[in-house]
Amino acid sequence: MSITFAAVKDRAKILFAVLLLWNFSIAAQSKKDTTIILISSITVQLESTQALNDLYNFKFDKAEQQFRWFKQKYKWHPLPYFLLGLSEWWKIVPNPKNHAHDERFLAYMDSTIRIADNLHDNYPEYRIEAAFFLAAAYGFKGELYADEDRKEWRKAAVAGKRALNYLEECKEKDYLSPELLFGDALYNYFSVWVPENYPALKPLLWFFRKGDKQLGLKQLREVSYNAFYTRTEAMVWLMRIWNSYENKHEQALQLAEYLHKTYPDNPYFHRYYARTLYSRGMFTDMERVSQEILMRIDSGMVGYEATSGRYASFFLGQLGEARRKPDEAQKYYLLATKYAEETGATDSGYYLYSLIALGEIAEKQGNKAEAKKYFKEAKSKAGRKDEAFKDAKRRLKELEKD
């Protein structure tokens, strides 16, 4: 069985995250290890709490001010450089198609690697902690390179291999605190989920210990209740897993609501909340949340851009249809296509089905020429195996019969 880049790329991000966070979970703390390390320091946790809250809430200036203070205080350590890189990473998250933050992100990760290399090679008491930062920095670089809008496969493979090399140093650790259980939870879940859903990737996991999906979910819940640093990240992954893989949409909605209310200015959490409201048929709340997203885009709030606009506009277009208000539906579907075109997301379902909906509206209004235009556009942008392609093709045939 051969494994192509095309087969690998769809799950590249999950694999990088799983492997890195597994390293974090087994490397950072042990009952047998008496070394005081910076990432488990209560003092550093207290110093970083507000900055991390600011980061998640997209108050990057405030977060980075604290991280730069860390850099002055702990310039010998990779932590502040990694946190500054993480800040750049979250600027990428709302719209990975925007490469404006790539250079600064990569520069901070390279600084993390340089500082961690020094600790790793010259200070034995920090060797394990340095190995974590080396694996994490190389892994985040690999995740960026493997993104479908960058497709730098060779660089991704090199970075991933280096990350895996540092994982090997940490296998003897045998204690997982609630804080550091997070990575083990993700590993347990996705080391089973990935080969179940992508059999071509199964050989990649032959040399790793066997996971347990149900144990992984149980661990994620424990982390979300009891952890400090990783509590929010555990909730994010639990929300995604419940919504996309486990059909536990009510639980996903509860987490999405909590994350949005806790970090109300985070556009990713905002649009995920709108998405879960839409999928649960809670249209009154969905309308309010989606309108708020569009208003924030118009006002230029940090992180609110066309990707979130594409989601919100499509949901509002669907609502207009359900209310039998074709003019309102048309307005929002057109806005959804505009936002999709701005980000080059013309192969997304939101774009394709907005076009089909616009074609339906035009057809009902007796404008067959315009209906054909929308159906042809949907057919040309969809893959031949997509349902949108088949739907657009069928509708065009029906129009030609009339």
C-alpha cells in the first residue's frame, strides 16, 4: 500500500498535534523527577494567566506585552519565545489562507529551537523540558508547512521527523497529572480514529503504542475540569470531537457556548458557536450570533474576517429561506459568495450551496438565465464526486428540459 501526499495532507494537522501533545503529556512532569521546570512553576502560571486569557480573547497587544516581559526575565529559556510564536499562531487560526503572519511565527519558533537546543545540549537538568519545546516548535512549523494552502510537504516532513526524534527521549516518564494528561488523551483518541477513517495512514502508527478512544474522551473531560494551562485547549478538542466525530451535538453546543462567553472576542469560538446553534436548529440565537459576527467584521474587530463572514452569511441565508423571504435569503447568499471569493474558498460547501440556493431563487423568480449562471458556476467549482456537483448538474438538465 502506497501513501501519497494527497492522502496524508488531510490529517496532517491532527497527526502533528497528537504526537506533540503526547510528548507534552509524558515529558513535562514525573513523580520520579525532582527537577523544578519552568512550565510547571506556580509563579510562572500566575504570571501568565492573564496573558493567556488575553491571547485567547484576541487581545494580542496585551498578551504580547506580558510575553515580552517574560523574555526579559527568562531570556535563557524557550518559553517566552514559544508564547510569542503562539500569539502569531492564533493570528493565523481564523483564516489560514492569510500568510501575513507566517514569517514572524516561524521566526519565533526558530528562536525557540535555538534557545532550547542550548538547554538540551548543555544543561542536563533541563534536557527533558528542552526536548518538549524542540518537539513542539518543530511540530508547529510542520503543521504550518502541511497546511493545504501552503503545501510545503518536504519542509513539513523534515520538521515532523525532527519533532519525532525528540519524542523518543521522553518515553520513560510514567506520571500524568491532570494538567499534562491532555496530550495523552488526544493520542489515545486519534491514534485509533485516524486509521479507522484513513486506512492509508495506518502504517504511520505501527510503531506507536495502541490507543483507546473512550479512554481518550474520558481523559479530555478530566483535563477540561481539572487542568490549568490545557483546560481550554481540552475543551476545544472535546467540542470538535463531539461535534464532528461522535455525534454528541448537544454537548458540543454547551462547550461552544461556554468558550464563546468566556472569550467573547475570539472569532473562532464565535463562529463555532454560530455553527453549533445552526446545526441544532436554534435559529433565534443563531440569527443574533451571526448578525453580531457580521457587525464585528464591518467594524474591523481583530480576527473577524471573511471566513467567519462566510459562515454567518450562509446561516442567515438559510434562515431567510426558511422564513420564505427570498430577498433576504438572496442578500445573505450573495454575501456568503463574496466572502468565499475574498478568501479563495470557492470549493467550500458554503460557497457551492450558496450558488445553488441563488440559482433556485432566480428560477422561482422566472429568471432562467441567471439560474443557469449560478448552477454552472457551482458545477464548475465543485469536484466531480461532490454532491454539489451532482445537484447543480441535475438542475441544469431540468432547466434545459423546460
